[in-house]
Amino acid sequence: RYLFQKFVAIDANFRLRNKHVSSQAKNPTLGDGFAYFVPYNDYIEWVKRFVDQAEVKGLL
């Protein structure tokens, strides 16, 4: 048997890893506004308009 063994793993739990990102300044978007993505700041402003609305349960 082996005395030493190398174990390499990749964390694929992206949602949990994204919780560790503290700000857009520390972890900026690579392609802000490229292709079909909208710029980050424009998206955040758009989302803030709908934060207080009740969820529509019939859409699910």
C-alpha cells in the first residue's frame, strides 16, 4: 500500500462559494456588459425596483 497519497478536489458548490464574495470591488465581473449580459450596475438598479413586490405564486 501507499504511505502517502495525493488527493486533489475542486469545489463545485458555486452558490456557496459566491456567498464568500463580499463586494463587486473585491471580485469584479470579467465581462461586464459583453455579448448578451447587461452591465452589473444597471442590473442591480433594475432589481432594486422590484424588491418590495410580493411574489406571484401562480407563475410556478
